[in-house]
Amino acid sequence: MSRQGLHLVSPAFEAEALASLDSLYRAALRLTRVPADAEDLVQDTYLKAFRAADRFAPGTNMRAWLFTILHNTARNRVRDRARDTVAIDSEVIHRATDAPAPAGSEAGAGETPETLLLRETLGPELQADIDELPDAFRQAVWLRDVEEFSYAEIASMLSIPLGTVMSRISRGRRLLFDKLKAMRPVNA
């Protein structure tokens, strides 16, 4: 063990862990919605993973293990921030969230790697619809349909029952389907 509390890890462990860096960052960005916070979350995830490298069972799914660490770390951060209570008017927040984006906003403003990736791979309507999903549904649908994790892996990552994962994915997909169906022209 080094002075920093990190175990010496094998080059194979390091290579396998770092192969998931991009997908971990995308997931962190979806969780935090702030690039700097996403970078910090990924860094903390890797720090915890490398510290616990001796507890990783070789031959198991490294990517799922890393995503579990990421989600647990994100959940702990949210819980810790909740302890620092701030008085807010939730009605004002709901009105602001439901308000349409200001007209004439610059397309390039606030571009993140996630928004660039989504714009290249998803149509703008689908991208907006995914972003509008409630957090719980968005996380489950993203992990299943984009990151391609199994239901069991998602349940483990999010620390929720398997049935809840299936329900959230089903309801999230239904919400997306209904929005896309509503956008489709009647004559099509």
C-alpha cells in the first residue's frame, strides 16, 4: 500500500478500469448535469475503485462494479448536500422548470461533451424528451438503453429492487413514446 492509501494495482486491472472512463463520465454528467461536478464524481469513483482493487473479484463485471461505485458516490453526495438545508420555494422552481427555453438562445452556449454526443446520435426532439424525463426514469432508461446494463446490474447500481428498475424503464419508455407519438403528424 502506498502513502496515499492506494493499493498497488495490476496493469490489467488499471487498463480494464480505465476502459470505462468515457461511459462513466457520461453517466456522471447525466447525474450531476454540471461538467465539473461530473469530473469530480468520476475522479472520486476511480479513487474508491483503486483503493478497493484488492476486493474486486476477477472475472466479474468491472464496468458494472464501477457504475455501482459511481451511483453510490453520487447518492452519498446528494445525501450530504441535503444536510445543508436551504429554504426554497418549490412552486417557483416548478414554474421555472416548466417554462420554455428562451427564444434566440445561442446554440453553442453551454455545450458539454454529453450534449454534443446526444446531438450527434439522437434527434433534437428525442434528446429534449429524454432530458425532460424525471430523474429516476431518465437514469434507468439511460443505463438500460444507452449503456446497455442488465436489469439486475441497474438494480444493484441504484440500490433499488429489480421490479422497480423494470417499472421505471417501462414508465420512462412509455413517457418517451407518448411524447414522440404526440409530435408525429396525423397524416404520417
